[in-house]
Amino acid sequence: MAHWHDPNPLQRFIGNDTANVKVIASEQSADGSVSALLQGDKFEKKIRTQMPDGSPAAARLYPILPPTTRVYAEFLSACTACGKCIDVCPEHILKTAEKEYEVYGIHDARGKVTVSFELGFCRQNCHRCADVCPTGAIPLLELAEKRAVRMGWAQFNSRTCITQTDHVPCDACARHCPQKAIILVEKEGQKIPRINNRLCTGCGACEFYCPARPKAIYIEGI
Ligand code: SF4
Ligand code: SF4
Ligand code: SF4
């Protein structure tokens, strides 16, 4: 039986549609952080739910893969670190990996590719990275299909959302979400985001536009 320090971790991580999601395992690491393995109808996912200091997880633990790549081991074995995708990304969200893949116990992935949303987010009408990838590590799909492939999961941390910290209205994440996966719901006199992770594809628009620091909404890799 999982032991939760967070009052409602499932809702925070996968939205309100938790009926078919089970906690398979929960573990505390040596540094004090807590992770859980979740299983739903069509997915299994390990998430970090609590930071070493006991606060809710507010930082990405699992790296984000380029769009349309689904399995990190397959991607890392096919990627030759040529950097062509990084060069052509109009949003500058593809970058050279440093230690990101070490969470999977992989220590030789430096120089391969991962995603971050400091400078932009993945455009729905773009597949330039797949166009130029010479090895097929980033599969080239029709745009409609590419748009439907999940890159990650949006996570919300109300403790840093400015609607709660500064008590000012904000709807940046909901307004910019191309999937309409975020609605605003009333909480203590302010409207706060609620994510529908069945609609979210992990494009990163919400993280990019969120004004909070640390980001109150961010994408966790698959
Ligand atoms: S699809 Fe376009 S915006 Fe998204 S990562 Fe690839 S090149 Fe960048
Ligand atoms: S990651 Fe993209 S699809 Fe998901 S909630 Fe954020 S903006 Fe919407
Ligand atoms: S954009 Fe960030 S600060 Fe604004 S409502 Fe969304 S999560 Fe909160």
C-alpha cells in the first residue's frame, strides 16, 4: 500500500480523471524524494511526487524525448548525436543531453538529444526535426498523427502558481494550450488550472508561458 505525504498526488499529477489509475508501487529514495509507479488503462508511468525537503515535486525528473519518439531506449540507441534536429528546431527546444538520462541508469547519453521549454514549445504544425533526422530516431509521421503522440505530462503545482502565491489572476497556461486541456476552476477566490491529461500531449506551451518561478506548470517526461 502506497504511503502518500501529499494529500492528493494522483489528482495533481494526472488531473481529475483518476478512476482507472492505480498506484502500483511507491518508494522513497536515499535523498528523501518519493516516487510512485502509476498504471492506467493505457499507460504505466513512474513519477516523482515529493522532493527531498518534503515539498511537492516541482521539477522535471524524467527527460522529455523529441516528438513522436515513444521509447527512450529505442531513441537513444538510434540517435547518433549528430545534432541536425537541434539545428533546425524553430523553437529551440531541442538540446544536447547532459545528465538527464541518468535517471534511467544510462550514463552514456551525453550529447544525444532531449527537450526543454525555456525558449519555446513544440509547434503542432511542425515536424522539422523528424524531417532531418538521418537515422529515423525521430520518426516522421503525418502532422495529424504527430500532434497526437504524447511527449510528456503537464504537472501543476499550486504552491508556486501566482494565483495562490500573489493572489493575482492568471490564465496563461489555459489560454495557450492548443489542446484545450486546461480549464480554470475556483479555489479560494481565484481561478486555478486543472489539467485533463487525457487531452494533454506534453507540448510544453503551458510551461513556456507560465510566469511563476519555479514554474507552476511543467512537463514531466514519459
Ligand atoms: S516538431 Fe518542430 S518545434 Fe517540435 S521539436 Fe521538432 S523541430 Fe522543434
Ligand atoms: S503540455 Fe501542451 S497540451 Fe498539455 S496542458 Fe500544456 S499546453 Fe496543453
Ligand atoms: S500560467 Fe502558471 S501561474 Fe498562471 S495560472 Fe497557469 S500555472 Fe498558474
